[in-house]
Amino acid sequence: MAKRSFERTRGELTDFLLHHRHKLTPADVGLPSGGRRRTPGLRREEVATLAGVGLTWYTWFEQGRDIRVSERFLLNVSRALKLDDAECCHLFLLAHRRPPPTEAYQEQAIPPRIQALMDDLTNPAYVINLRWDLIAWNAAADGLLGLDTREAAARNLLRLVFADPALRRRLTAWRQDAPRLLAQFRCDLAVAPEDPTLRALIEELNALSPDFRRWWTTPNLDGYGRGIGSLLDVDGMQCDFTHETLIVDEHRHLKMVVYFATST
């Protein structure tokens, strides 16, 4: 397969930037119209001002000249052109041949249709981000984990498993489940190993849980999982589960985990 070169993406980059610049109006970005315009959309100088970058540098970038631009430059241009996550990712791929840094996606919300999809399920389901925060769930998942009544900081799957004594007493296969979850989390950490929020979570759990601390330094790589395999429900009955993982937003690393009951 022929290697994709920057020579082949320059025209695509120019077309992409022109398309998004031309479809915006001054009113879209809070600027006065300034009378009639010979061309549609924003002017280059307006995009450069909104992005906080030099006009000459932006012009050269839009023209596809062979210049080096930083991640910050691309993120500023993305915001100026009101690109969504997928469009921002495409811009990075065209300019840097790689997606943007994970830190670019801090919005922790899911589309209403994803929530509606979970709400239609009778199976427990939740959405986690790269840090394994539980950012959305359905009623069945709340029935298992009591998420509605927990503070936001406590809605983290690893924190629940390793640092919640009440939940741990309900996890009948904790010694099997916990290391599998941790092994999967280590895989996810490879996406953004220096992310400060991930590092802060690891430090917190190292301080809270001797088991986490031990398995973090000597990981078990024999199994992986994003969900709890066995726990007691509110009536004390054991529930066993398998899981499927669906990608909700690949750019923000949001995943939906759906639980399926199995017979014991």
C-alpha cells in the first residue's frame, strides 16, 4: 500500500479549511457583518483573529504550504471554525497525520439518543470515559451500583471496586473481577499515559487500596474486563454477567458497557 504523504493531503487540507471557513457567517462567531461581502463566510483575517494566530501563518497553512504548526495552533483553529470532535480529529490527521491529544476532549456528556438507547434497555448499561468515570447510565445499572445517590467524584468504576467497602462486600468474585478491570485500565492508559487526571486517579487509588497498589506494580495479564462479573443484588441474590462494549465516541474515548445475565 502506498504511503500517504503530506503532498497528497495538502489539497484536502485546503479544501477542508475553505469549506468550514466559507460556511460560517460573522454572526455565527459574534462578529459584525461589515456590509456586503464578495465571498461567502469568514475572511482569513477573521479566522486568524478568532484563533489568536498570525494572519500570514494562517494563510500559509490554509494554502497548504510546508510549514510546521503546533497542536495548540490546530486546536485554536478548530475552535475558531467551530469544528466538532470528529472534524477536529480530521484536521489533525490532515495536518499531523495523527489524532489530536486526548486532553482536547474534556466535554463529559453523551448525545441524548445514546441516553435514550440505554433507557430502552432492560440490561444494565453505563458509559465510561478514558478515566473510567461513569458519566451516564440507565435505571438497571443504577439498581446494581446505586449511581444516582453517589457524588460525582465517587462515580468511577475503579474507585467503586477498589475503595468502596460496601460494594466490595457484594462482589462475590472480587478476586477475579478486580485484577481483570485493572488490566483493561492499563491498556486504556496507553492512550494518554501522561494525562494528569489519569495519574491523579492512580495516585488516589494507590493511597486508598493496598490491593490496587500491589496489582499495579505486578499486573495480572491473564484476563481483561470493563464490567463486574458477579455481585449480589439488593435482595442478596447472586447475579452473574458477561459484557459487551460499544464505542459511543471514538474521539472522546467514550464506551458503553452492557451487562448480560448468565445462568449460574
